Amino acid sequence: MKYAVLKQIEIIGEAANYLSEELKHQHDEIEWNEIIGARHLYVHHYNRIDWVTVWEIIHSDIPKLKNVVESLLNEL
């Protein structure tokens, strides 16, 4: 289960990497660079995974990100 969650964080980070800089600036309440950086860390330095941090990401950061993404989709 832990690695399945980690994989989803990696996918989110990869997707964030492809967003335009304009969109990221419009929604600077989201820490895009941290999302992308987490993806790089977990893909390339998987031996340094801090599972407490992963837990915090899924319980704190992901819900905020979800709200922003849902808002963006509603605007479309």
C-alpha cells in the first residue's frame, strides 16, 4: 500500500512538471516546486523515503491540491 501511494505522488509530480509556468503562477498557493521535487526524490533516491513525510503529504497537501485542481476543472 505504501508503495502504491508513493507511485501516485510520483505521477502527480510528473504531471505538475508539465503545467505551464503561467498556470503555476496563477495558483501560487500550491507549492509546485516541492511537488515536482518530491517526485524527483522518490524516483531517484528511493532509499531516502521518509514515510512520515509521505503520510503528511497525503493527509495535508493532497487535499489542498485536489481542491485547486477541482476548481480549475470547473472553470473549464
